[in-house]
Amino acid sequence: MTAVHQPQPKAQIRPSPSDKVPVSQFLERASQLLDAAESASARGEACSGLTVLIGHDGALSLIAQNDWPLDSLAEDRCSRTAYRVSESSGQLSVEGREGSRRCLLASTNTAATARLLLGR
């Protein structure tokens, strides 16, 4: 009698569950822009009034002091993604638009936070 060799199923390694939720590139870019704006502000540099547009081909356009609505500007410039960095009363913010996705990230500077905490 000839023994028939049956291939054994290969063991599968399953990735361990992660406590980190993947962040979209859209949101990651907004976070990086806010970090850059905070760094610039900490050095006393102006960082508000900047609009960043990313075209369908990945090309970047930077526009200073533009008051167009972000959606309208992105559409006019045929951009896939648009971000606007702004500052108001010590609060830095980054607004982002990409198709139907929207985000708004904001932070306050240290002096503004101290004033809020001290009630001044």
C-alpha cells in the first residue's frame, strides 16, 4: 500500500490587535500643518492666512491672505485637497477639505491658555 502525502495547511500569523487607529493621510497632513504653525508661532513668526492646495497630480500651491471660501477656492484651482491655516485671538486652527471630508483642528498658544486658567 502506498501512503498518500497530504500537504499540511500552513500556519497563519495574524497581526496583533493595535491600540492605534489608522489616521487618514488627509487628517495627518492637517495635524502636520497645525504643528508647523505652532512652531512658527512659538518663534514669533506669522503663520496665519495661508492656504495650501494639493492638486489631483499631487502638486502643491501656497496662497497667502486669501479670503475665498475654501471649497470655492479648491474648485476654482482644480485642487483635490485644501487646507487653511488661520489665527484668531491666540488660537491657531487648520481647516481641511477633501471631497466630502472635512476637518478642523485647533490649539491655543501657551499665553492664551495661561490667561484662561488664571481667569485673566
